[in-house]
Amino acid sequence: MERLFFNVFGLIVFSICWPQTEEGQTSGHLAISTLMDGPYTSNKHVAIAAFQTFNGSTNVSITNHIGFSSSYSHSIMSLVADVNRKKLYVFDRYTAAIYVLSNFTVDQIIGSTSWSLLHAGVSRGSVKLAVDWISNNLYWSDPMYRWIAVQSLDNYGMFKILFHSDLELPLGIAVDPIHNILFWADAGSTPKIERSTLSGANRKVIVAKGIQYPTAIVVDVINSKIFWTDANRDTVEMANFTGLGRKIVRRLSHSTFNDIALFQDTIFVTAFFSKNKNQIIIMNKTTGELDNNLPNFHLTHPDVSLEVIAVSVVSHETQPFSTDHCAGNLCSDICVSGPGGYDCLCREGFLFQDGECVEDVGPFHRGLVWSTPTAICVADIRGIIDHVRYIGFNKTCKYGVGTAISYVVVDSHGRKIIYADINSVKAMNVDDMSIIVTLITATESITGLAVDWRDGNVYWCQGKSRGAGQIWVFSQTDSTSYKLVDNLDNVTSISIVPLQSAMLWIAGENHKRQIFRSQLDGTEITVLVNNDNLTSPVDLTVDLDKNLVYLIDDGFVETVRLDGIDHKVLSIRNTSSPFRIHAYKHYLLLTDKNSQTNEREVDVIDLLDVSFEGTLSTLTNVTDIAVLDITTQAKIYEPCDVANGDCEHLCIPIGRNRVCQCEYGFTIEANKETCTSLPLLDDFILVVDWTHSNIYQVSLVNGEARGLDSDMIQKPAGIEYNHLTGKVIWGDTGDYLLQQANLDGTGYEVLVDVGMYHAHPDRMAIDYSTGNIFYTAVRKNVLGFTGVAVVTSNGIHKKIVEYGQNPRAIALELEQGILFWTDHGTTPGVLMRANMDGSDIFTLYDKMVWPNGIAINIKTVFVTDGSSNRIYACTFSGSCSVFHEDPGMHLMDIKLLGDYMYYSAWNKVYITRIDILTKEIVKFADNAELGRLDAIAVYISSLAVPVTSSCSPNNGRANCSTLCLPNVSGYTCACADGVSLLRDGKTCSDGVK
């Protein structure tokens, strides 16, 4: 009746509840979820706020709080309302469940709430919700289980996993029932935004370039646009439904966006701040301008600290009415209404055949499997999170099937549980656990077990004494066993990687145990991790998606890549005595012995946070654990799984095929796989993209951007262009090198390894009279060098100034031999001056916080302050005035070229050019795919480079044997670090010339 009532009276309800406002004024309500730091009984889990917006000014007032009446903790991380049906849906991270509040209105009174459990056993990750207000279905993204799911709100318990492949970290999710579109964001190693129909058809990637960590999505149904937040890029962005027309609405550095809501022209985003309360930021969706009256706000209450997490608009306008083709509940499980009809979906584990839902593969579609010494048990996979509900009351066990079961593995394709009982290997039918077949009887106790789900072959190892260890394989096709490897010492814990035809095991005596790898036929045996890097390994498992081995060593969990590199210890608690390990999605399952009860139990580890999730206390006397999930046992590689699909940059899967794309600033070559970028030779800006760790050239003629085609770029900081040599010079905080290359990426060479001085390079400047490069250095530790140094083209290095905290920008006045630099680590931040030989140091100006850039014009030093967002013009004696202001933009670097000033800012999506005389402004590189723009350099061949005559002779050394450093009165000769200057004041003791 509820659906029919909505169908008939939806338009009437819409008109009655429409907000009555003056022209140009909008109003509505927000539902805001909070993290409670106060008493649990305060029941302030959701705040209701009324807002009014008029001409870019918003007023917000908290009108009500609602919450759970229980004394248990609750942590509402996502929420969404179905306004017409008066329902509020929330995800509670603490209880790992989705709840619905019936009869929800914005004037709900505490104590009158009626919460019902909708879905238990979702993960405790950043699950996001979206409601289809037409079909009455709820969608959610689960980053830990790595799937997108939908549940009918008409038929209780009917849920389906829509997508599970090519998902690594699904976060944001949104629906548009009017146009039958589902959107979601994946923040994994290949971040992207995708779309499909609401029933999961026509999946496609719409945004893949210039995206890093999308956290939330909202749909502008009326204008067919999506808006999303990117926590790494510090952005609120928009695009149309195909991903085109992309635009950065606003960039706000030093903020971490979590959620987003939209009402007409107003965007509300929640943001985390390290030093302040979490806030809601209000901005215009078109211009990105922050609200005139209330750019941000946080919630307060007399007895509760309310940390804002999620936000949702509660308004009929955001959920317009359309024909509900599912009226009458036409499907047995899940019905999805579309523009031209409806689709029936079947609940998880069922298929739609001949107009009805029939069971697919049996009662356990995705299951948790474990063994005790005498039993095999299976339960719903969601028992990993809610073990009381899904294991305590709903497990299925077959008892008396062994006497000392030690290992259990699963063949999800063959629907078999394979287990080892002393020296026997048996196979149990998942769908009828009474069907058990003994596959083999080994000659010794079995010490490890694995199965190849492609062909059903079963691998085991046996033999604990020295030299008696063996590895065997049993073919279920011809019922024959074959010995693969022998003469092993105490071999245990075998694991296979079918698609790489690889096999891993642990062997060796006492403290000489190692991890080995071979082909599946036992050939090509190599040591993956040698005994020098191990203490006492007891078990291992392979995460096939990540190509990562997890192992238990001396009670700790460690990881190593399948190629044997990057071996490290995970930062999780040292469990009592872990002896079995299994990886599933973003979880790690550890079987161990409780130090107090000596009971064998299972611990769950969150691999995203690398934290302890909990203990499955309903499982007792466990000997091993595995997972039944066919999606984790691929028989063939996905198109982008191997070598990135042979794509140089981005590999976008399209069914069983793929398409390669290039990052911003590059073009795809004729082979449709590799990417290239032809360099600009004149009239360009070089800019460091701090967010994406790239360097770009931007044309001063047409604004076109091209990437610097070099594989050596890691985390670039400063940038310069040598007008005489044609080399790009950059400092890198990733490898701590000061390095250079040609514009096409060739001719790469390291100028100096600044890491040798326990420091990293920041910015640099070129002395064109000598070819020397001056740079600022920031120490990495207490032993490190902080200050200004110089390096010659042939690598001779000299520390000039050993002073300061966090020196950054640097500029040279070559005619007078003066050095200027800034330091943003001092309080206050300062503009410093000295001679280029490091003498006569003094503070020029100290009324700044983040002095980030310097440029020199005749007798004027321009300096940017990223805190006040001002550009100061200072005389060489330190008299400064404000030249330009750009509020809220976090100004960074600055350069001068003729009558123009160019500057970058973290919160601007382009480089700004100012005419110094007229103050006219021009934008360069205005592209949504760029990140934070940092250091810049400018080049026009027609402008001469400044030089000083004092050091020019003798190839820039004047009368010096090694280094000539200009100063106000002429120059000073200097030597490399650690080398003395002789009494003649010209020659170095090492004789370097």
C-alpha cells in the first residue's frame, strides 16, 4: 500500500511541502551525522538543521537532534532520507549495520524515534548510502568487502551484490532514479568514477584522469550533473553524466573532504581539520565562492562534542517524482524502475530464469569456512563482522568428519571444501556436507594444503624431519598422485598462485627457515625470503589481487611481494600465538591461541587501517580458516591485471577488453598503449603539480599543457629552467636528489644527492655568470643540513648558509651578488638576505607566516605569503608594502618576466599572470585535471638572462680554482665541502679546477 499511495499522491505531497520563500531565496533542512564524544545517553547522533540562502548568504540553525535511545555506542558515518516515505537510513560504523528510522520528519522529537535494523554485517569501513526514492531500494558501497550492493526496501532481507570485480576501494555512491543511473567512486590504486543503470547494466568509467581519492558523490538530477569530493586533491568537482565538462568548483588546501550534499545552487561539504572541529563548508555550486555569511560551521551542544561526519539534504525538491514502474511489487526479490519499464533482480545467491528467481549454487554463496579437530563449518561471510548473528545462530557444521583436522582450503568453482585430517586429504561437497570423499592417504602427517581451482588439483606437503619433507600433487581428473619436490627440511604451509603457475612453501630447520617459490611442477625453485630476514615463520597466504604474501613470523604478521621484495612487518598487535593466516578482500583472518584461556580463536585485522578489528568469539577450537567466494578465485586474468594491460599510463577495463588512456599533458601513440609528450621549445611556464607528482610545461601563447616525459620524477618540489643549457632542473623530496634533464626527458643526470646531507632540496636559482645552482635544503632529521647550498655543473657542492628551520624560496640578484631566501619554519616566517658567498646575513622582513615565493625586479623583491595571501613588494633594505591580495588562495611561487608577474596558489586551479603596471589578470593552465600548483619557472627566449661580470671570466671561476661566489664588493673564492682554501684565497687544497 505504501508504494501505491506514493504513486497516487506523490505530486500532492510535493506541492504541499514546497518551501515558501521570497524570490531568490531558498530554504530547506540538513540531516547531519556526528561522532559523539560525550555521554552515550545524550542521543545526539543526528542533528537536524534548517537553512536559508539568499544571494549567496546562508543562515543555518540547529532545530533538533535525534538518535538511538539505547545506551550502546553509535557512530553514524552515512545517512540519506527518503522524504516522501518519511524514512531516514543510516550506516552505524560502531554496530556495523544499516538502520531505518520510520515516520521521519525534520521536527522529530527525541524519544519518539523508531529505529529498525535493515542490514547487519556491513563492514566498519567508510560505507556510503544512496536511496532510490522511486523504486524504494537502498544502495551502498562497502570499501572493505570491495563491493556495491542493493537491498529492496519492500521485501525485507532481499539484497544483491551488484559489482564485486574491478573494485578496490569503493567509497562515494549516488543514484538518479529519474534517469536510471547509479554512480560510484573508487579510491583504489586506479581511482575512478563509474556509472551503470540502477540494475547494474552498462557499466562504464566516466572519470579516470586527474583523480586521486574521491570520497563522496551527489547528483544534480535537474541539470544532469554530478558533484564529488576528492580528499587528496582538496577539491569539490563537477562533470556531466558522461564525465565531460569537468570543472573544479573549489580547491581548499589542508582540508580532507568526506561527504557532500546539494540543494539548488548551494553545496554543503563536510571536511576534517587536524587542529579544528570537523566542519561543514558552504559554497556556490557554479562559482565555488564560499558563502558570504557562513562559509563554514560546526555543531556544538552544552554536554556533547559533536564532530560532523556526513551531511544530507532533506527536501522534496532533491527527490522529484517520476512514474514508478515497480508499483504493485511486481518482482519477488528486488524491483528496479526505469524510464521505460522495470527490471527484476534476484537476491544474493539466486538467478533470474524463466521469470522467477532460482537458487544459483546453493545456500552458501559467499561463506566463511573453518575447521575444528573433528568438524567442518560454514557460515555467511558477513560473520566476519557480525559473528553473533551470522555464526552464532546461523552456522552449518558437519561433525565427526575427522579426528585431527589441521588444514582446510576451498575450491569455490568446484563447490568443495578440501581438508587434511592427520595423513588423509578429503573433499566435502559444500551444498551437501554429508558427501565426503577421501582423495589421498599420505605416507606421513600432512603439514600444508592447497588447491588449484582451475583444474581441481590438490597440493600438499608432508614430512617434519630433516630431509624427509616432500611436496605432492593429486589430480582429481585421473586420481593420480605425483611427487614434485623432496629432500626438504620440516616443510610446512604450502600455497599456490594459479595464474602465475607458482607455488610457495616454508622449509628449513629451527632458525634457518626460509620461504621458497617454484613453478607448479616443482621446478625453478628459488628463495623468496631467506633466513636472515626471518625468525620462525609458521604460515603464509597470498592476496592474489595485490600480489602480496602475508606470513606469520615469530608471532608477527609480515608482508612481502611475490617477487620477493619489500619485505616488512605490519604495525598490528602481536597476537598470542598465531598459527594460521588467510587474506580476504581488505581483511586478514588470524587463527591463534588465547594466552589466558589457551583456546584457539580467530582474530580479524583491518588491512586498510592496519588495525585490530575484533575476535570472532563464537568460533572455538579452530584449527584453520578459509573463505568460499568464487570472485576471489579467478581462472583468467582481468584485462588490466597483468603489466597494467600493457598500458603505459591508465588501463580502463571494458568487459573482457580494455582501453589505454594517458594522463593529462600526454597523448596516446599509434599503438594505443604508450603515451608521449612533445616539449614546447619557447614561451612556456614550467609548473610542479604537487598533488600528482608531475611537472608540466604550459604554453604562454595558448595555455596548452604538456607533461615532462621522464620516469625519474617522484615527488618534485622546486623547478628551474636553465636558459643556456636547455635543461629542466628540479629538486625531489622522494629521492632527495637535485637533478636535471632535457625538455624531452632525455639527458637525465643527478647534480647532487642532497640525501647525503640528511636533507631534501626545496627551491633553486641559477647563477648564469658561473653556471652554479643555488638551492635551499631542509633537514630530514637532527643530523641534517638546513640552509642554502651551491652546486656546480660538475657536482662540486658547497654549503653557503647553515641557518634556519624550513627555508623555501630563493632568488639571486646577480649584478650585486645578493642572495634572498625565505623561511616558513620560523615564527614569524621571514625573508632573508645575504651575499651570495653567505656573508652579511640579516632578516629583511618578518611580518609573514608562509613566505613561499620570491622574485626580483630591479631594486624590488616580491614575496608571497600563503597565510595572508598577499604579495609584498620590498626594497633591498626591507621596506615592504602590499602589492596584490588574493584572499583564501594559499599563494605559493612567483616569477617575473618583463612587465608580467606569474604566481601559483594551492587553492587556484590555474596560474595567474598580472600586468605589473595595469594589474590586468590572465589565467594559464585552467584545467580540472591539475592538482595543487606549486613551484614555477618561466622562459621566453627573447629575454636576456642576468649575469654579473665579476665571476664571468675563466668559465665562471674568475681567478678561483673551484668556486667563484659573487658578493656586493666583487667575489669570494670557495671550495667544496670539507676542502680548505689556501692562503692565496684562490686555490683549494684538493687542487680541483
